Amino acid sequence: MTEISPLPSPELSKIVKLSDIGGAALTGKIVANGDQLKALASRFDLPSIEAITADYRLEAKEHEIRFTGNIRSDLHQACSVSGQPFPVSVAEDYNIIFVEKIEIAPAEEEIELATEDCDMIEYENAQIDLGEAIAQTLFLALDPYPRGPDSDIAAEKTGLKSEEEAGPFGALAALKDKLG
């Protein structure tokens, strides 16, 4: 018999039961500790995360729970050109809506998501994880192709084209130069 291992718990978990959310809004702060910072840096493939702090307001509305606030983080990202780590500060407002997970049959067609649908997180078992929502918000706020302060020098040394040279207008300029 094959044993199924449980899913790992999120690195920055702060579970709130729906029964703990009353008629008045809850406010608070989430601060990641050293072990959580190391685990999230590993998960997000970052050289390091020095700090994550999030202020929040949690409020139950009819069929949803609004989770709003601000996240601040100091971390290091690896330059997409040189690979060298460089410091980054993130300050991001967020507005997330938790909605109850609904099981639906797989659609045969593609589904278009509107902008307002992109900040929704489903919950189940009458609880939400504020910490995981903060972790996902931080990840989405990161530049997917970060360029460090010395990226232009590294690109020149390795022969990489600049964004202007590699783009469509750069190709046209190169063609114009060839044609004389």
C-alpha cells in the first residue's frame, strides 16, 4: 500500500477561522520570523529575504471576506543578466477577496478572467490563511526579470543586446544600416 504524504504547510501561515470574524473588522500585523523568511526565499528562488511585514484589515461581507492592507519587504533578487544579488524593497497595497471554494465540472471552453477576478482566493473548511495570501502577494509584486545596478556593464561584457537593440525598432535600425 502506497502512503500519501500530506501537503506541506505554507511557510508563512496565519490561519483565521471564519467563526473568529465577527461583525466588526479585524485589524492586525503579520511579521515573518527568520525560519519563515529562509523558507520563503527558498520557495521563491531568492538569495535572501530580510523582512516581511504586512498590516491588514479583515472584514466579512455577505458571501466574501475582504483582506486589505499593505505589505513591505526587504529582500535580495538575483540580476537576470549577471546573476549577482542586489537589494530590493517592496511596498505594495493589496485588496484580496476570499470566497468559498465551489466545486465545478471542468469546462470544455477557455474561461476569460476579468481584472477583478484575479485578486480572489478560494477557501475551504471555514478557514482562511492570511500568511499564504501575503506570501503570494509578495511573489506577484517581484520583478520577474530583475536588473541589478551593474546589469548594463555585465550585458556589454557578455555581448547581450540592450532592450532597444533587441526590440523591433532595433531590428529595423540594423536593417537600415545594412541597406545603407
